[in-house]
Amino acid sequence: MKLWALQKLLRLSLMRSASLAYSSVFGISLAVGSLLFFLGVGFGITTFIQQLFPVEAQRFEVRAPKWVVGETEHRKLDEAACAEFQALEHVRTLYRKMEVRAPGVTHIDKILNIRVNMGLEVVAVGVEPALFEAEVSKEGFVEDKEAIPALLNSHLIEVYNQHFAPKNGLPLMKGEMLQGFGFEVFFNRSFFARSAGETLEQEFFVAGFSPKAFLAGISIPLDSAKRINRALGKDAEQYSSVVIEVEDSAHLPKVMGQLEQMGFEVNDGERTWVRQLGLAVWVVAGGLSLLSLLIGALATLNIAQGLFHSLRIREGEFAIFRAVGARPAQLAWTLTAEALVLALLGGGLGTAAAWGGGYLLNIFLFRALGSLSLLPQSFFVLPWEVCLGGLVGALLAALLGVWAPSRRLRKMDPAAVLAAR
């Protein structure tokens, strides 16, 4: 059958059974649209959780065990312990961390030529530069003769832009605008307690931003933290924590178990919490997606019912086609093409409806949650692969729905049909 003849026949068939065609298209669009919408919400919220709480799949943090009264031995998190960690099977590398073990304060009177009057408590954590190699080069995260580079958490800019700046009449800013901004920290001083010991003044400058940087303070090079601790007469040998990177995430349980047997505390709370929260999101999205699949199954049955009804109405027409030489496969292909056209229309409308629903959801949630900080760029994320999968699913539903009617059409006896009429 030529293409132009097939197009003409399809147009006449759809016009003859327009109500059934509309019903089939609506069912498919409802199934595809709801499925893509729920999946898009699931992807959007999961992406936001991962951005807010970045957890690398192959890394976890180890701390020294808490001191318990009555214990005679207490494992120290020092270089000897790090050597034991590195010797474990499947451990790729270590990233040491050391807090500056003294309080610090800073006073800022000008930001970007804007006068402010702001005093802050500063908590500094020394980190090996290799942990931030994706955000700043090793050369840019090394102490020089004049100042120490400091990394800030990227979420601080969002908090500033959404809360601090509007309430204080300050301009909004991007992280790049603060690059190189210098400030002075006075260690051994605090706004909350009396100073103990001599004050140490230290210059810092903003070297960049990272979601892995310390959220409640600044991240500085590890060697700088050691130097400051020595200058203040504090412990500069034991680490606050060590980030361990394994060769593959499948080795995490084994390595964690070995470290716990060695007497160290594995800090996996954030990883577990993020995974549980993400799992909860996908359980809800998955349940609603199953409902969408049920709607899709009903749409498949609706297609089959509509084609059976169309076949009964047009039985004489198909019998005449057979009588004048049309092959059963050609007639069956006509029904199949009709079902595929309905599936494409329904899938396209459903995909458009999903994107429209995601757009409206973003408007509603941003207006309702506008006063909160750290909001995502979008609550709805729908990869093109998922959209393509929705269209393929619609086509598969059409093929399932047309299978029984086309089989009946192939077995139809044209002579018996025409004789009955």
C-alpha cells in the first residue's frame, strides 16, 4: 500500500470513529503525562538533595572515638592511624582534616565598597588541598607569605542573597565577586567567652567556593591549620577527621567494618540520611508512577476496545478490500498504523502536559517557599531520555492494544461477511 493511500485511509478511519480516537488519545496522554510528571518531580527533588548535601559515593569520614570515662586506651587519629588506613585493602587515598583548636573572630566594615558593620565568630578547618581539586587548583589553595586562602561553602551565597541582603538593603552578589576578598581573623578571641592566652592575628582571602567546604566556617589548607595550632600552643598532631576514598563503592561496607574493629568512629550519618530521604522520595514517586502505569494499562484496553468497535463497524469495508485483492497483512497494518498514530498524539500531548505541570509546580512552590533559603533552581527535572521512554511506552501500549483486533482481522472470512450483509 502506498504511503499517500495509507494516509488517506487513516484520515477517513479516524474521522469516522472520532469519539473513540479522542478517548484513546486522552487515555494515553493521561498515562504518559502523569508518569513523566511524577518521575520529573522525583528527579528534581533527588537532584536538589544531592546538591544540598553532596555525598560522594566512594568517600566517607572517620573520626577518633569519643572518650569514655574508665577507658585506659584511646585510639588517636594521627599519622600512625592514617598509615594503618592507607594500608587497608581497597583504600585509594586519604584526605586529612584538622580544626584550628581555638575560637576566632573577625570584623568586616566594607564589602565591595559598601560599608557594613559585621562581627563574626570564625571556625576554621584545615583540609588537604586535593579534596577541593575540582573547585580550586592546588597552587591556588596554598598559604603564601601574606595571607591564607580560604574556601567558603557555596550555599552561603544563597543565604546571603535570599535573606541577609534584602533585609539590610545590600546588593545581591555572585561568588566570583568575592574572589580575593581579604579579611583578618583574631584567634584566641570570642564574642561568647573570655579570651584565654595571647591573640594571634592572621590574614585570609577568599580563594573560592565549594559545596564540600565547611558550612559553618572556612576551609583552609591543612598545613596552615597545623601552623596556627602550634603558634597557639594547641595540639597539631591529631586530626579532627579523615576522609577515606575507596576504589569502588561496593567496598564501603568492608572498609567501614574494618575501621570500626580498629576502634574508630565511622561518620556515615549524613550519607545514610541522604539515602533514606532520597529513597523516601522515590518510594512516593514510584507509587504514583505505578498508578500511571495502571492508567496506561487501561488506555491499552481502551485502544483494543476502540479498534474492535471500529472493526465491527467497518467489517464490510474490510471484506470488500479483501475481495478486490488486498492482503490480510495490509489490512492489519492499517489498524496498526491507526493505533500508532493515536499513541504518538497521546504521547506528545502527555509529554507537553508533564512539562506544563512541572512549570506550574515550580511557580507554586517558589511562591509558597520563597522565604526559605537554599531553594533549588527547579523542583522538576525531566531528562530527554525519560521523555523518549514515555513515547516508546505509548507506542508499546498501542501495539499491545492492536494485537487482538489485527489478529481477528487477519482471520476474517470476507465471503462470509459479505454474504451476511
